[in-house]
Amino acid sequence: MARGKKSSGGAVCDLEDGQSAILAAYRQEDNDPRDVFRVAAGVGASVAMLFGGSTAWAQNSSMSLCDGGTGYVYKSNSATPTADSGTYCAGGFSGVVLSAGTGSSANSISISNTTGITFTGNNIAFSNGNVSFSGKNLVNLKDGNIAVGSMDAINGGQLFTVSSSASTSISSLSTSAVTFDTTSTGETDYSNITLAGKDGTTIHNVSTAIAPTDLVNKAQLDALSSQIANITTSDNPLFAADGNRATEAAVASGTHATASGAKAQATGANSVANGSSAVASGVGAVAIGANTRATADDSVALGASSVADRANTVSVGAAGSERQITNVAAGTEGADLVNVNQLNDAVTQSNSYTDSVVNGMQGAVAEVGRNAYSGIAAATALAMIPNIDQDKIMSVGVGGATYQGYAAAAVAVNLRVTQNLVLKAGAGSSRNGTVYGANASYRW
């Protein structure tokens, strides 16, 4: 079939010449629209046959006005012009429909200012900038240009190459990329990621965490660890402690107990242990100082190695390791502790009182001694005076004596009242007093 020639059915087989034929028909002096449509129908038939159509369009076919609109329907198999009732163009349609039959399944081309160009029957549609093939294959498509800005269509071969390359890359990623875990049902577990390193996996180049849920890096962890390992003065200038956190941790196992220091243990309820290896095991016990022991209830051990093992006592040392308590103020209340000055004053007063009492007693004893010694001397002096002779009626005698340095003199009178009755009276005198005495004797 020669370029630009009509087929035996009146169709134009070349699209470029078809355009020229339509323009020529339009420019005729009589300018009958049906002539233009007939030529266009031939062009449309050629286009339809290119996409699989088999019916040629006759130039002597009928043309009908769309029912209720301004469009036209050109039917190749009907020589009688009749108005279309909606099979090809609905009411209000504005455009041209080229139909190869009268049924809804016949091949047709619709050209409209609202829907564009539509091929019906062969399932090819150009509508509002879109092309639909309705499940048909577009074959013999040349390789499109794959480049930035390219708007070429690509064919199956190009797509297969891209798919194969992508599959290879994805397969490689599946063994080396970090992925989410999988649940027991085979779904992706977005809450967990397990790294596949045999001895763990090191993640490098982690940025400094900012948000609360960010991953921290080693530099941040090291900074925190150095602050915790030995509490720095920049963190809290009022507290510092030394010791091995892993092996020398303090223990406060008692109810509301407090322990501070390496290996300090506060095991009693409400107890306090402060110092390296300090132990407060009694209820309410307090142990302050390294190696102190407060084992009794409400006891207090003060100073290194002090032991308080009696309830309600305060210990500042231990047996064999006693301590002095210095700078003690003078006590003012009955239960206050007194210092040495107060004790010395009390001793001095006590000694003075005792001395005075003893001195008084010594004086009294000495006086008693003197009197006794004098009395003994006086009594001896009286005893030294001889009795009256048998043949005498009265006699007067004197006597003297000394005892322990004390001397006495005595005088006595003997009187014979009857031959059988004799009376005697006398007195012994010394420096400290006089002794008087008398007696009577009856003889037969």
C-alpha cells in the first residue's frame, strides 16, 4: 500500500498523509463537515488497525448528531444518518465519535475536549493525559534512556537488568546489614535488634547522645564512670570517700540503717556505721571510726577500734587501748560529766574536811589520853598511902605516882571507928584534874 494512498475501504493508511487529507477536506469551498469526518474516519480506521482493529471505515458511511449534545457520531456500517441515543456519546457530549458498528462492544474512537482520545474495543485509551492499555502488552519498545532528567519509557529487558542488580544487592545486604529481629510468627519485631557478632559487636562512630532515648557513646560512659568511681569534689564538695566499689561496698541491712565507708556495716535497726570496716549491729547503735564496733543496743563507739559492748554506754576505746576525753567543760547539772579540775576541787574540799575532822578527833583522843594518864597517876598515888595500924585510931598519909609522863599526888585519912570498923578517904590530884576516893572495912 503506497504512502498517503487510501485503502480499498477508503481508509488512509499513513498518519502523516491522513493529517494532510483532513486539512484538505476542511479547506474545500463547500466545507461540508461530513466530508471532514469521513476523511477523519479513514485516519481513525488506520490508527485502529495499527492497534489491532480489522474494520475499514467507508467514506460513504452515515454521520449522526449526538442525542442532546453538540458532538457527532460517524458510523461506518450505516448509510442512514440517525441520532445516537447514548451508545457512543451521552447527553451533552461535545466532540466526535468514530464507530465501526452499532453495538457497545464495537471498535470506536472518541475525541472530546473533556476526556481526550479514547479507543474502545481494543482497550486502548488516551484520557486526560493518561494512557490505558487495559491488560494489553506494549511490545517492540526500544530501550529508553536511563539518565537524570530522562522521560523515556523503559522496556522489560532494562527492568530485568535493574531487578537482577537489586536482587544481588539485597541478598548481600541481608547477610551484612543490621536488621530488626523477627517474631515467632515471622513478623518484623521493631522493638528488638540483635547483632550477630560471636563475641559481641562493636558499634563505631556513635555520636554524642542528646535525647533521653539516644544511644550513648563510650566517651560519655567513661565520663560518667570516672565521676561515680570516686565522687569528685566538683560533684559534691561536702563528701568524699575512697575504696573499691566492686569489693568494698558498704552494707545497710538494718531497718532505716545508714552505712558509709569501705566495708562499713549497719545491720541493727536504726543503726549508723561510719568509717572503714565500722560495724553497728545493736539496735540504735552508732559506730564512728575505722574498725569500730557497737554491738550492744543503744551503744556508741567513738574513735578507731573502739568497742561498745554494753547497752546504753559510750566507749572511746577498748580494753588495753583506753583514751582520755579532753576539753570537757565543768558539769552544771546532776547528770553532767565533770572534768579533772572539778574533781580536784572536790578532793581538796574533802581532804580539808577530813583533816579537820581527824585533827579534831586526834585532839580529843589526846585530851582523853592526858586525862587517862593523869587519872592513872592520881589513882596510883592514892593506892600508895598505907592503911592505919591495928593499934591506932587515926592516920594521915600522902602518896605520889607518875604514868606516861603525867604525875599526881594524893592524900588520905584513915579512921578506926571501932575495933572492927575502919574508914578511909582520900584525894589524888594531877595537872588535868583530881581523883577522889573513899572506902570502909569491917573486920572480925
